[in-house]
Amino acid sequence: MVRGRISRLSVRDVRFPTSLGGHGADAMHTDPDYSAAYVVIETDAEDGIKGCGITFTLGKGTEVVVCAVNALAHHVLNKDLKDIVGDFRGFYRQLTSDGQLRWIGPEKGVVHLATAAVLNAVWDLWAKQEGKPVWKLLVDMDPRMLVSCIDFRYITDVLTEEDALEILQKGQIGKKEREKQMLAQGYPAYTTSCAWLGYSDDTLKQLCAQALKDGWTSQRSQFPRARLFLFHLSALLSLQATSFPHCSSALLPSDSRLCRFKVKVGADLQDDMRRCQIIRDMIGPEKTLSLFLQMMDANQRWDVPEAVEWMSKLAKFKPLWIEEPTSPDDILGHATISKALVPLGIGIATGEQCHNRVIFKQLLQAKALQFLQIDSCRLGSVNENLSVLLMAKKFEIPVCPHAGGVGLCELVQHLIIFDYISVSASLENRVCEYVDHLHEHFKYPVMIQRASYMPPKDPGYSTEMKEESVKKHQYPDGEVWKKLLPAQEN
């Protein structure tokens, strides 16, 4: 039962010094400190339930997002939660169409990141009050109610309300069986924790060796989250059944061990080739029970011709995709790269820095990507992600979400599990990114089994952080930063 008037909204700047260990480093972001603008909303309801939301940042600039959240707060305060969810489309548009704030957007940049944080907190509050995890709240929701949460402005040339309703109604067929499947098996994951650009060759080798040591075939068990480098068997077999001929599963023995890494590339070609060769030498063809496939991620480093040339030279390592090869805003550039690389068996993946549903719409229209990567904090929370999931379904493009950072795994697991149960009804060509950083700071961290996300069972959006962690890492007055900042100044 939805209840309560929102009486308080607070936001804090929470930063983790991950740059000290090279964690998260890539060709464009060489010293990221995984951070979040952490929003908590409270109501006057007697239950005392709070809604917690985040948006992900890399350190500097988090204070700007915090300012933007505070600028949006008046749209939220003194509103009845029942009125918000009863007209969620209207509330979403109120936040994104503020007559003055939208000038520094609209629906992109700092203002949209702040919008995501606020809306993530609202969804967390709603789900907690209903006693359900967000994915279950969505799965149980009537299709018409789901459609009413979406702002279709700017995308009706591709997806209308009628289109969305038809997709969701078709998704009702077999929904209960797919939910049981998710609860039993989870959603297949891959990891990026091995090959950050900030890692030395020795660290890379150590992590690869540990990945092999901790690998498995089809035995079901709990594995150390820090070493999840192998995929769920059935997911891999479906991923191989694509237009990429080098991924054929026909030659694999039934007990094949399946290894999958995402490697950061783009800063230096010879360095990229050396690092990829290190991995291949450790896991490569001499190990007959292993299938080695990898994705590559350039994090927007290249111009269009440079991307084609660079990936033509890395094609020998047979990557499934190259992620963010150029500017996230360059739709036609992505299309050009895609056209050039598909004959090499390399797909294009992008989305973690796509501003909004409009960019995704154009990427789909231009046939500029083969794997679509939604982000739970870059887009306008669940509301806007729903529209992108539905467009992807209409174009039959697989969704492979971006995750990692601070809380992105906790958030996006809800979206991708809902997508399978109620929208796509398919695991073909689909996996969700997993990065083993900072989960210990969350009250309800992700649960990984057999390299799969297990559906959360606790009510909410899994975004509530431990208060002790927030206080310790709050910038600049938390214990961690009081020690670090003077040392950095010296």
C-alpha cells in the first residue's frame, strides 16, 4: 500500500579512493575514484521506511551532481508518494522539464544524473512499501501501469504507447515459468575485474591464473565474487549462436570450460596486443577444455577511422564486441564502425554514456550497435530504462547492461531480470556486466552464483548503503578523506 508524504530529501557526496589501486582505469579515465551522489528520501508515514538512490560518478564533479539534486528537491518535497506513482509519467516529466533547469540539460549531463538519483530513491521507497524487490514490483505490475510510467515524448516514431503495451502483453505469456527459471538459475554475468588498464602485467597474469583456478563447468555452487571470470554454460552457447562464425559451439565438448573477460584497450596498440596475448597464452588454445572469448572496451578513445584500423589489428584475438569505440554521441560514426567490423566478426556495444532514450533510438534506427548497454544511473532511472528495453525488443537487439562502479550492479540486476521475465523472454546473446568492487558497502549486495546474478529477495532497489560506510567515505569530511587529502596535498 503506497503511503506517506515526502517530508525530507538529503544527498551526500560519497567517494571511494579506487584510483590508488588502479581499479576502474581505462584509456580515457586513468584515475577514477568510484563515487556516488547518495540520496535518501523520507516520508511522514509511521513505518519509517526510507528510499535510497544513487547516481554513479568518478570523484571530481560529484559535488556538482549534489548541487543539481538539491536544485530538483522542491519537485519532490511535500508530494504524496501515491500521487507520484499514480502519475509517474507526469512526475518524470516535471523533473526533466523544469522550465529553468532543463536549459542545462535537457535530459542529459549533470541534471539527468541528478534526476536518476532522485528517481532511483523513489523506486526504492515504492518497492520497499510494497514489500517487493524492484524487479518483482515491475514483473507483477499490470502492463498498462508499466506503460503509464514511461515518457514517450521524442520516441513515438519508433515506439508508441500501443507498441509498448503490445510487447508487454505478449510478455505475459510464459512469464511465471521464466520467473521460476530466474529464481533457480539467475541471470548470466561476465566480469571486467581482470584487465583494467591500470593493472600491471603481473597483476593481470595473477588474476587470470586465479580465474582458471576458481573456474567451473556445470557444477552449481557459490564462488568467490572476486574471481568470477567464467560464464554460465547455456548463456555462452546461446551467445555463440550469432553471426560471428569464430564463436561456433558445435566443436565444443559437453564439459567445456568457458572463460570470458572484458579487456580495456585504446591507449596504445602495442600495449593492447601484448596484454591480449598474455591472456590468450594463459587461457588459450592449448587448454582444450577452455573456450576463450573476450570483449574489448575502448571507452570512447578513438576517432571513427582510427577505431576501424585499431580493431582490424586486434581482430586476431577474436573479440565478441568492441565497446564504446568512439564518442557516445556519434550515432553515424558508430554505424560506420559497425559496418566495417561486422565482416570481421566483431560487434559494436555501447550505452553506458548514452544520454537518454533519444540517443538509443537513433543508434537502433541507424543499425549502429549489436549489443545495447543500458545504465541505471545515466538514464532517468527505471522509467526511461523501460522505454529503452522496449525499443530494444522491437528492434530485436540484445540488452547487455553496463554495471560496476558503485552500486550499478545492485541496481541493474533488477532491470535485466525484469527484461527477461516480462519483455525479451530470451537469454540469447545476453549477459550482464559484473565488477567486484565495493559491494560490501551496501546493505543488500548482489548475490552471484555460478557466474549469474541471483534475483534479489529483499524489498527495494538494493541501493541502501551502510550508514557506517557513508560516514567513513563522505567527501571531504569522512575519516578516509581526512587522512588522504593532506597526504595528497603534500
